Amino acid sequence: MATSSEPATQSPRNAADRLVLKLRTAWQDLRSCTDGAAQAAAVGKQAPADLQNLQDMRAWYEETSRQLLMAPLERFLKLQPIKSALDALSMRDPEISTRALNARSRIDRKLQRILIATALDLPELWRIFRVGNNVAESQSWQKRREAHNKEASVVLDHYARWAQKAIGEEKKREEASRDPRNDLWWRQHRALLETLQVEMAWRNLTLTWFSASETLIGDVHRESEEARSYKAATLRWLEEGAPLDLAQDSSFALITPEERLRGWALPIESEARLKLAERTELLVGGLRPRLRRIAIHSRFLRAFDTYARKRMRGLIEHSWQMTARVVRDAEQSKEIIAYWGETSLNRPGDASQLIEEARQNATISLVEEFTLVPVEELNREAVEAFWRWHQAGSLMLEANQDGWFAFLRRPRARSFLPTAAEMLRLQSRTALLRGVQWVRSRVERTMESVGGRVPAHPVLPAVIRRTTLRDTLELPAAKRELPPLYRLLFRLAPVEDRRFLVGRDQELAGIDQAVTDWEAGRFAACLLIGARGSGKTSLLNCAVRETLADHRLIRSEFNDRLLRPEQLDAFLRSLLGLRDDADLLEGLASERRILILEEGERIFVRTVDGFAVVHHLMHLIHRTAATTLWLIVMNDRSFRMLDAATYLHRVFSHRINAMSVSRSDLETAILERHRLSGLRLEFAPPPAGDPRVNRAKRWVGIEDSPQTLFFDSLLQQSEGIFRSAFELWLSSIERVEGDTIHIRQPLDPSFNLFRSELAQEDHFTLLVIQEHGSLTQEELAEVLCESQDKSRGRTERLTALGLIELDPEHPGLRVKPEAQRFVNDLLRRANLT
């Protein structure tokens, strides 16, 4: 800045005295801000302890934060005292001599330190107040305020004496060099403004939290009332006889907890994105104010997720569970009526009885009155969530902003210790749970590798009865009397309804891909393999209705075992409607079609010359793939044996492995069928164990519910095979009382004693029966190269043990579905699989 060219007769107070006047005014402005904050703190009141309404809590928060935080900071930002002081220094220093500037440098540093420390203390009263108004911290703030006033008065007196000495100094004639201290002070000032803006943004984001929470509570309460009305309308419809012409076609669109939570958090996160920079430089107080670059936006989101989102998630899920139960009962009732209305069309003799029983079951679930979450409880939980977010969240953000070392030295940090202890306990609990799961998995792997635990030698009882599979599995001797609806739902037959096909989306997509390749002119042949009862036919039924619906389709199965190529040709001619002397290849090439052949395990027998039909089928597939999409279905054991003998996999472009399903899919498949019955379920608890172990499990969080334990055991015993699981489910029904089905808790059986009942020839017999699906006595004797009498004696013994039975759908003997797990384990231990 150019030096002044005014005459020497001008008043000597021109530069130095005006600078002192500006600095004194700046301090008085800043002091007025701190005085206003102190007066507001003197009359400020904590929230009433019995305040349970969110709107009242918002009114208290908004008014208190306005008085203690917003009013002082807004006045500070309006007056800008530190900026005025820095502007005065920048404007007047060029008019002052270098000697006078050097004499003033020490008091400049003192004044800037006082101004910065006082400004940083402006939001401190609100910080103290929002976590309980600690008396010691409030008194410490008052002492700092008085000390700053005294220090500032002394420094300003030093400025006045300096100005008197600087009156006779010559004015500077040349442009002064840039003072690096000014750059640091301006940088501190910018960081100070950012720090204050962060405090104001935190307060405004909390008001946004209130707005979002009030909207959420209103929406949740309104949805609950609509669900109550929806249930009442459905009940009236059922009581009127559920007339089909007045069928309830409308459904209730229940918003999921995740959608609710996203909708609640969206305005808060959006405003945080606008008000908080991704990374900014803040000013931290102390003996020497220091600069810190902080990713304030990500720190806010972390605190928000930890202390706000989790608590609101609990509120939303609690309300949703109550509302969803009401809606689920109403939807289930309508679905029961719709399902049995369609099913009764195919059973005209029992139609009226089935529909009436279905209506009664559907009405039972709606008669019971469920209490929805009242709006008062929602408000109370929201207020608790606010305090959690307001106190713990603000303390965590303050610690991230100022540094944990500086934060922990403050008395209010003690209120954060319970929160920190809770976080540490949850982390320790999670780590312990992971450790237990890791040890459990390691033990299971080790036991598998060494062949299992060595069974203890039992004390011989007075009477020894031979163990059977039913005794080992602890199954009841006969099926319980079940309602007709329940027997129909769990009948052991392939499903036609897509809703019952659970866990097979990838398999359906594989069939669709094979059809797409075939339509595009590429080679395609599909092999569908899976254990007996795993749902292969059900998968085909749904594929025929969806993926294969627009194509010429021929579907059949091999009922009798084919051992010569001529038998296969005759079977295919009959299937295609050709004459006995017609050329089979020309018939297959005459038009495009999809040919589905099930029970592929019946085209071979495990003898030296027993694979001729398989080789012939492979030849036909290669010759006719351009016009015929072959889809062959067989069980997994047959495929493994045929692939080893004939390299069967080389023929097929797509292999669909419809093997066992996951535990969640198995549970869904069973509960989806049960849900249509309208009956309730009650699972028996497991036997009582060591109470100390039970307490430890509860503390760690690994104690499973009776339902979880049941389906874990069901998955192990059925090996994920649908048919085996359904039979075990029906066998596990202990009794039916009113509208409740009681399920007993099946424990994991020990097969050690039962395994000793079987000899090596029994192992081979079970193996070949599994590989062929089923075998007659003659076929079994031929495969084992023994007499039929010897073979019959062994099969009768295996039947008495409960391992095999007559196949109800095909000739011969099969392995019983509930014995599949034991047989697979037995053959694996004998290294036969």
C-alpha cells in the first residue's frame, strides 16, 4: 500500500492511535459475544427428565441451542472482530515505521492469542451444556473468560503506550516487506471460522434429524393404523363366508425397514454433504492453538452410523415387526382361501369341506388382537434415540475434531466412558463369537479328516434289541393324525406351483441358457442330475410352464430298464408316434422339438456289457442335436458311475446340478407350505444342558432358538434333499392341539452303534441300489454276481433294518429317503464314494 502524502501538520494520532482504536473496538465486540453467551448460560435450563414427546424435545433443543450457540456465533460472524483486527493491522502497518513495528511485535502475538482463545471458547458453553452442564467445566470457562478480559486489558494498555512512543516516528517511504506472521494469523482465522461453522452445522443437522424423525413417526403410525383397518376388512370378508365374487384382490404395500431407514437418513446425509466439507482445516484450542486437517464429513457419517442410525433401526424394526405380523396374517388368510379355492376344483367331492376348513383356519389367525406400537411409545423411543445421538455422537465428533488426548483431559469425557465401554464390549463379544465359530469349524474338519470320534463302550443292558434306522433317528412309529389340508400341502409329489420351487433359480436359468443356444443353431444338450427326491421333476414342471412353454415338447421317462439298443429305439419310436419299421433318425430330424427323458439311470446295469444303451443314446444325441434338444434326467450316483465308464459328460453342453439346497432354502420351502395351512407352529426347546454353558452361550450370543436348532438338525439328517426333509418334517410332528402344531426337537443322531450292524456286502448292496435308482432282486443278483436267494436274504435284512424299501413308483428296491444321510456317510467311510 502506498504511504500517505498528507502534510506533516496532520494530527500525530493518524496511524498508531487509529490502529489502537480499531483493536480496542475488535476486543469489545468479541467480549460482547462472550458476555451474551454467559448471560444465556445463566438462564439456560436442562431438558425436563420426564420429557417424552419428540416435538417438545425439539422445541427445548432449538431454543436452548439458539441462545447458547447460534446467537453468540451469529453475532461473532456478523461483527467479525478478529477479521477487523487483522484488517486494521494490514491497513495501518504500511504507515508505521519499521522500528515501531518491531517494538510492537510481542504484543501483537499476545493479542492474537487472546482473540483466538476467546473465540474458540464461544461454542464451549454449548458443548458443556449439551452433555449435562458439568459444574467444574462451567466454572473453568468463567475463569478463562475473566482471565482473557484481564489479559486483553493489559495488552491494550501496552498498545496505548506503544502508540504514544510511535507518534514522533518517521513514516515509511517504501513498500514494507510482507510479514509472515500475518499469513499465519489469517490462516488461523480461516480455520477458526470453519470450526465455528462446523458447530453450527452440527446443530442444524440435529434439527434436520428432528424433522426426519417426526416425519418417520407420523408415517409409521399411519401405516400401523392402515394395517389395522386392512386386517379388520379381511376379517369381515372371512366372516361373511369369503365369497369369491367379493374376493379381496387388493394387497397391502408394507414398506420395508431398510426403505424406512434410508428415507429417514437421506435428508440428514444430503444436508451433511452440503454443509460439511470432505476435508477441511480446523483450529483446535489449548495453550497454543493448532491447526488440524480433518475429514469432517466422513467423521460425521461414522458418528451418525454408530449413534443415530443403529438406534433408529431398532425403533423402525420393532414397529415394522408388529405391523408386518398384522399384514402377514391378513395376506396369509387371503392366500389360504385362494390356494384352496383352486385346489378344490380338482377335488369336487371334498371341495366344500376343504374350503370351509381353510376359512376356519384363516379366520383363527385374525381373531387374536395384536397390539401395535402406540405413537406415545414411538415418541419415547425417538427421544431416547435423540439423547444417544445428541450426547454420545457429539462427544465422539468432538474427540475426532480436537484429538483424543486433548478430549480425554476434559471432565465431560467421563460421560463418554460408558459408551466407549459398551463399544469395547460389543467388539469383544463379536471377536469371541468369531473365535468360537473358528474353533468349531476347525474341530469339525479335524473330526472329518480322522474319521470321527471313537464311540465309548456302553454298559451292556439286560436285554439287547437290534437297532434300526428308526430307533437311531428317534422317529415315531406311525404318522400323526394331521388335518386334510396339511396332508395335501406336504404330499410327497412333484410341485406344479412356482411358489413352492425354492432355491432353484440358477438351475432354471441354466435350462433357459441351453434353450437359447439351441435356438441360435449352436449345439446344445442338457443333463439334469440330482439325488432322488431333490426336486428334479419339480424343476422340470416349472421349466415346462415357463422356459419351455413356447416349444414343441415331448416328455417321458424310462419305466423299465433298457439293456439293448433295440429297446431304446423301440421306446423312442413309440414316443414319437412312428411305425416299428420307420427310420428313427429321420423321425427325429423331421421337426424341431425338445425331448425330456427322466429316470436316465434305467438305461444301464453295472455289468461288463451293461452300457450298450448309454453308448447308443450318446450316438443319437450327436446325430440329432440340430433338430432335437435332448434333456436327460438321472440321479447323481448314476451319473458319476456312467461318467467314469462312458465319459458321459462329453456329450452334453449344459449340466444342471439340482443337488441339495441350502439351509435357508430348505426352511423357506417347508414354512411356505406350512403358511398356507393357516396353523401355528411351536418348536419344542432342546434338552436342558449345563446351566453354566448356557449362560456363557447367552452372553456370547451363540444361543440358537428352537426353530433354528430344528432346521439345523433337519438339514443334516436330510442332506438338503427335499423329499427326505418333508418326510422327516411330518415324522417330527408330535401332536396337533387346536390351531397349533407342536414339533419335537430332533437331536443329531449317533450312527456308531447302528453302523456296526452292517457288513461289507451290505455296503456294496446299498451302493449299487443307489447307483441304479432301484433294482429288482434279479438285477441286484446279476450286478453282485451272486445267487438270487443270497441276494434276497440280504435285502430282507436291510429292509428290516429300515434302510431300503420297495420303490412306490418304479420296479425294485430303493434306499429309503430318511436313510440317505446314513447310507452316504457309511459309503464315504468305506471309501466307496
